Amino acid sequence: VNLTLYKNAEEASIYTANTIAALISRKQKEGKHAVLGLATGNTPKRVYQELIRMHNDEGLSFQNVISFNLDEYFPINAGDSQSYTYFMEQNLFAHVDIKSSNIHIPHVDGSSTDISKYCNEYEEKIASYGGLDLQLLGIGRNGHIGFNEPRSSFDSITRLVNLHPVTREDAKSDFGTLENVPQQAISMGINTILQAKKILLLALGQRKSEIINKAIYGAVSIDTPASILQSLPQVEYILDSDAAALIQ
Ligand code: F6R
């Protein structure tokens, strides 16, 4: 298991940002795109802040970045403050020089869209860029990665999913009430994630300690979706000491 342990969330976040920035810069020198799979939620916020700082202070350019977000609620208006489209704009995209045409978020407008066709096209778009160079992941308290909830197939690809009660409960503070939390989302699948050339799983804070221990050292099972990552050489776990508290 490739596990890097940092004393606090700050150091873990800076290390993660540096890893992403190094990939972007290396690809830029090679005249290539950097194809990034991005996550939302609390965990990557500080990472994105640091990437913005590097853009402002150190000339890190996102001109060559192609981004694909893991997931988006369904249904939701892109402009709603709880949407992941809005989150990414606020927390990263509005502050760097990424081309808007290079941004991909699995957001479906309205009812007229053929969702499964949309999802297949999302997969094809990732493939058309040669796949994800790097996927940044958080982990849900139920072991989800993206919105691949417990019992998701390890072969799953981008699709419409039902959100787990724990996931909806954790989203309650963003939406005000549980009833306001959407029942569904569109998420990359586990197989989509596993195709990435490099996977960084970032977990911060004591509330992730139990699931982190289970995901890394417990049984590989669809009951803990993140457990599929434990034997893969391209996966790096980046933990702060609180998230690592239960690891022996
Ligand atoms: C977000 C995502 C989720 C989160 C996970 C952890 O795009 O796909 O899997 O990474 O729910 O969320 P936080 O970071 O808010 O604890």
C-alpha cells in the first residue's frame, strides 16, 4: 500500500496540490494535455486554494488542463449553490486560466436529456483524451468513491445512481433539510475511476478514520467500494494523522 501520512490537513493538502501541479507542468513541457479527474466536497477545498495560489504567485497555468468531475447531483440546476458545477466554479475554475470548453461535469439539464446516452458520451469523451492522467478522490463515511455507493459494481461506468442514506445525511447541512437533498446523482463508475493512470485518495479528519482503516486493510468487497483500490499500484493514499488514527 502506497500511503503517505501528514501531521495535519494543511500539509496533506499542500502535498496533494504539489503533486497535481507537477503533473500539469510536466505535461505542459511535453506539449500535452493534463487530463484531471476532480472531486468536490470539503476534502479538496484546501488543495484547490493552493493550486489557485500557485496560479497567482508562481505562474502555474491551466491552459493545458482538461477536467472531468466525478459526479453531480440529479436533478439540480447548475446555478444552484449546492450544485457541484457551482462548487467547482467557486472553488477553482473561476480563479485559474482553464478554458471553459475543457471543463466537464456530469450535469444533465431538465428532463428531455437521454441520461444513459449522456453518460456513455461522458465516458467516450474521457477516452478521447486518452483517459485520466490523475484522479483525485475523497471518501465517503460509507466507503463511497465518487457517488459509487455500497453495492456498486466494480465494473460500473458513468451512470445515474441512487444516493445512500449516509450520503444524503452528510449532504443535509449543504441543502438545509434532508428532504432538499436530491435522491440521485450522475457519477463516474468504479471502473471509470480505476482506468486513471494515477489515483490520489485524500482523507482528512477523525470522521474518516474508521472507513479509512476498513477501506485499506479490510476485505475487498462491494460493501466498501473504496476497498477495490487497496491492491492497485497506481493508488496513493494521502492521510492526515486524524484520518490515520485507527491504522495500526
Ligand atoms: C465528491 C465525491 C465524494 C466525496 C466524499 C467525501 O465529488 O465524489 O465521493 O469525495 O463524499 O466528501 P467530503 O470531502 O465532503 O468529506
